[in-house]
Amino acid sequence: MDKKIILITGASNGIGKVTALELAKENYQLIIHGRNYERTKAVYDEIVALGNSDVSMITADFSLLSEVAKFADKVKSQVDHLDVLYNNAGGQFGEEREVTAEGHEKTFAINMLAPFLLTQLLLPLLQKSDAAQIVTQSSESYQHAEPKLNDIELESHYNFSDAYGLSKLYVWWLMREFDKRLTEKNISNVTVNTVEPGTALSTGLQRISGKIPEMKKLMDEYQQYSWSISDAAATGLYVITSPEVAGVSGKFYGNKKEKNISPKWYSESGQKQIWDYCVEACKQYL
């Protein structure tokens, strides 16, 4: 049997790194992504040291759509199909609203636009797999902010907590919409699921937001309850590897089981609005 080809974004540290190392032990073929060359190369070297030389690395700044598009082209040049796309890369930023060189709020760009565009661009490779999976990292923070659909990139309502929480709600909506559209097109060999890592405070995500006094205080208070990075990575690994999830699509998983999410957080009209917004933002690359 051919090895599964698995692409993991944000694999240079935290959950992505642990996921890559665990999958390397199972001898999968891996493509790892990171923003920083040195950190990504260090993970690449660790994987090779485990005895798995079937790995490649590609660096890209996922805050920029142009780099996401170039990254997708490099993936297409390396493999003729893809079995798993794990949209794990994410960001959490500071008290001041930051805008990328392309004009997008930075949290939204990395947590929303990047996985949307990458999934769109790599869908043809996924469709060539016998049984492909799109797995996307969200967070239980999705329930910490009310949707602001009249100000999607928070030009008037920015704070770091809302920016992060809403990005994790909206990315789940995007994946629901991907699942819906694949079903409508009778594409049955590609599943789409969302995962969340539980309460993990040492993943590297807070390297910027953790300097904010209120966030630092929160992290100090809850550190004793924090999950290890291995525990935080467990649900993504479960969805990628478990026979129990094979063929299952459109679900949200946490703690290695399907989550029962309150209807309060569903919005078909909001989901469509977010999808259309992302299509417009990414249109020159689609």
C-alpha cells in the first residue's frame, strides 16, 4: 500500500510539530510547513533522525495570500495527489490591530484566509486521493465573541480576543461550507472536519498575545489546568489516523470525540456571508 501523503501547516512548533513527529513514527510521507526556516528545518531534521526520510519542508508567511498561492504551487510540483491537508497554522496577536501588506487584519489573514485559499488551491490534489481528508484547527475560543458580520475584519471593533475567537468561529463555518459544497458536487472521496486542541497554553500561539497584561494574568492563573502539547495534538492525530473517522465529514471534534455544539453558534446566512467574503478577498488567486 502506498504511504499516505500528509501536509501539515504550522509544523515548526507546538501542536503542528508534535503532530508531524508522531506521524513520522508511523512512516507517513510528510510535507511540513513553517514560517521560519531555521525552526522548520529543525523539525525536518528531527523527523529524519526518527528514521523517516520521506519528508519535505516548504516555508511561507501565511499572513500573505501571495505566499499561500506560491506555497500551493510548490506542493503541486512535489506530489501528484494529497491524502491529508491539516490546516493547523494559526496566529494570535496584540492589543493594536495589525494589517498585512495586502490590507487584511493579520489574525483574519492567517486563521481564515490562508486555510480557505490553501484548501481551494489544493482541492484538485485531494480529489486525486482514494480517501482524502481536510482537517482544520479551530479552538473552543469560537464561543468567546459574538459574530460581527457588518465588520468582518474588525476595523471598528478590534480587540485581540475577539479577533482570535471570531477567526476560530468563522473558520469552522468555512469548513462546514466546504463540506456542503463537496456534497452538492457529489465529491465523496474528500472529507472535511474541524478539530480543537482543548485548553493548551504552551503551544507557541501566545508568543505575542501573551505579553498583553490581561492575557499574561490569565495564562498564569490557568497554567495549572493547561493541557500538554501532546494532549492538545491528540484530537488532530485521532481524526487523521483513526478508522472510526474514515468517511465521516462535516463534524467538529474535541478531546478525540465529536463535539455537540450549541445551535447558537450556527448561522447558515453568516456562513455564506463569510464564504463570499473570502472568495472576494482571494479572487485573484482562485
